[in-house]
Amino acid sequence: MSQKPQPPAHGLDACPECAEPVDPRDRYCGACGHDLTAAAELPAGEDRPTMPIAAPVWPEAPPRDPGSLSTMTQHPGELPGTDSGGRELPTVPVRTDGPAEPAGPTVRGGGDFELAAPDPRAAVRAEPAPAAAGADGDVPDGVCVACQAGRVDGDGYCENCGHAQPRERDHMERELGTVAAVSDRGLRHHRNEDAFALTEATLPDGRPAAVAVVCDGVSSAHRPDEASAAAARAAGAVLGEALPRGTHPQQAMHEAIVAAAEAVTALARTAGPDGGSADSLHGGNSPACTIVGSVVTDELLVVGWVGDSRAYWVPDDRSAPAARLTEDDSWAAQMVKAGLMNEEQAYADERAHAITGWLGADAYELEPHTAAFKPDRPGVVVVCTDGLWNYAEAAESMARAVPADAAVRPLHAARVLVGHALDGGGHDNITVALTPFAPPPAGAGSS
């Protein structure tokens, strides 16, 4: 669950300019007027890796025009501080809507629909429901899944036993060719505000490309479930259309994020499903979400993101280092980048998940982040919401959670990862997509 920020917070006890005590919620120092939210800039030319990599995993990036999207290829050490045009990421005010959800019993319930979605570790692949119960015991549409006798009314409750019925988005699974995704409501939320889109495309030269997009609705905003669904749908559609036309995958990813942002912004101008008035573009709390996506071909891996949903690289050979491929647009990342906290301190803070970048009508200037990689060994690309990475934050932790056979059983691996988050507490919606990557044979030519 990403948190839509409100007034800026800096996490300082004293002004760095004059040392006067300050309130953590003040933007400016009352004594000297210093801007307390200004993050320290890195020295010119210095990069801060997202995660340290002990040994080389990627070949050196080829020379490129800094303004060119079509030739831009980076390795993890170059990721932070650049957007898809090669420009440095801006430092923006951090806003937060309050402390993180307190810990409590890890049980489903407390929402509109309290029936637990199936445990992904024991789930079977979802297929369309039959029109009537058959010999296999399937429950017909409109019949309560709890008592299997009563009719379900329009509000989603059984007229016989009164049990709330699971909604379609409580637990979703899909496998498309080599890419698979699973999304689950988790154990603490009354609905699933995550969404995903999977697409397979054929490049002009006949090579396949697998696309995965994962979005996390901002829970403090209006209609977050609609925002994530609209963004995932729009981004998946753009990538599915642009790649066959020959658009470079990184350019296509950039265009997909822009389209996703426009789709979420458009929700602010339309009434919600309950018939309520449209959200104001300048007031209220417009629909918003984060996004992360991947495009995998036989020689290139492209990721793009806005917000704190993440992408990881996990090699099949677990003796080789894993890597986090994205840098969060979040309060915690800002604190680490500014040198005010280390990662452990920042992510332990209740403000850690306040985001500084999102898609929506009231977002700051949209800055899609994209990067391309050429792995030198086989592995899997994991794109996920914070409902998963909260329980496997470091790249090494994610690698330990990913099953060894993930490359050949991606749907099974996605279920296992969702199960890992549920075992950890399942405090948030959980969505993960996995795509295997296999580099071309040594000596093979590339187009």
C-alpha cells in the first residue's frame, strides 16, 4: 500500500544550517528560514548504486547520446538519479498521510467482503466458472461459496447464511507464455487495490517480447483500485502495440508510463461507479497509483517505474549476485540519498512508504524512470508491489524467496512469493509478476 503524501516532512530534529530545534513537520526553519526539505545533492559525476553488486553482472554500457532513448543502456550502478531521457531526477517535497498501519492479528476480515481468498500456495489455475454445478462440484454462479445453497444478493452477501462473497480481485492469477502474475488482497485489507497486465508481443524481426506491468493503488486517494486497473490496462496496451511496430523497448516503456498517467488523470474527471461526483483536479484527493513494468526479449531487459513498486533481477545461478533494478520515489529513499539516514533506519521509520512520485491528476511533474540491461546469464525478472518486497527488501532476500525453478515454473514461483508475504503477515495487497530471461548463445549475433 503506497501512501499518498500530504505536507512535507524532513525527519530532522535540528536545522542543518543554524542548528536550531525544528518540528519534523516544518518545511522551513523558524530561525534562519532554511528549506528543511531540500535534499543534499551528490557531488557532480557521483553515482549512488541502488544496491551494491559484489561482482560484475552486466557488460559495460555502450556509448550513448544522453538525450537519446533508443540507444540508452545502463547497468545497476548507473540507475539512481536518471530519468528516461538521461536527466538527473528532481528532488521534490515529501508528503505523507500518516503513520503506517499498526501491527495486529494477521487475519482476513474487517472489510466489506470478509471471506478469505484462496491461499495461492494451494490455488489451482483459475478458469472461467461454469454455468451450473457439474460432476466436479463447482459452485454455479450466483450461489454462495460458503454454504453452497443460498443465492448471493446484489451487495455480495448470501441470502441464506449472510456470508460475504469474495470479489474477483481478491485473488487473481494469470500465465501467458513465459510470464506469469499473481495478485492477492492480503490479510489486512478489505479489497485488493493492486492490478497487473501481461502481454506478449512479436518484434518486427519475429523475436518474442514478454511484458509485465504491476500497479499499486494509493490507498489514501479516491478510487485507488480503479487507478491501478486503469494504469495497468493502458500501459499494457501501449506496449503491446508499440513493440511490434519496431519502437525501441525503452521508448515504448516511456510511452506506456505516460499513457498510464493520462488514464489515471482521466479518472479525476469522471464519476465513480457509485455515481459520486468527479474528483477535483485542484482539490480533493484524486485517484493515484504507482507503476512498475518490464519488457524482456532474448537479449534485452527493460524496466520502467514511477513510485515505490520495484523490479529485481534474480540469476538462476544463486551464487551470482541478485540486483534491485529500481530506486523508490519515496521518503525513505530521499532520506538515504540525502545522507540523513541509512537504509535500515529509513525503512524502519513510519514515514518510509510516503511516496514522492505517483501517477494521478495531483501528481508533481511526471518523470518516468526507465533503464535497459543486457544480462550475461539466465535468470528471472521480478516486478512487484511493496506488499511483497516489504518481506524481501534486499536483493539477496528476494533471491532467497524466489524458487530455484522459477524460470521454468513462473506461475508456481509467483504463488510461492505471494505465500511468502502472507506468511510474513500479509499487511498489504500483494502483486508479483515473473518473467524468465535467457541470453542468446555466446557468439550469436544481435540485431
